[in-house]
Amino acid sequence: MDKKITTDLGSQIKSYIRWYQEDCTDPHDELEWLINLVIDSGGKQKDEMIQVLEDNYNWCKSNK
């Protein structure tokens, strides 16, 4: 059963980003948790997240 969204999703995303930027006490762990959440969800999202991570890793290696 899908959780019912009671507030505009865009507003929730903006609120989360503001919290992450201003009040999150451990952004590294929070971001790692979010990435793992996407990967663990499987399907297309998993493949897309793995591609983003791979592309970023390769970009970082080539720009050192």
C-alpha cells in the first residue's frame, strides 16, 4: 500500500533540502542513506543511481 501524500510533493522536497542544507548535523551519512535507499529500491531507479555514481566517480578521477 502506497503512503498517501497529504502535502504538495514539491513543497516537501524543498523543505527537506532546506533542512539538509541548514540543520542536518551529519550530511555525509544522510546523503549516503538516501543513495542506499534509492539503490535498495531496485528497478530503474537503482540502475540510474548506479550510473550517476559511476559517472561522478569517473569525472572525479579524470579531474584530479
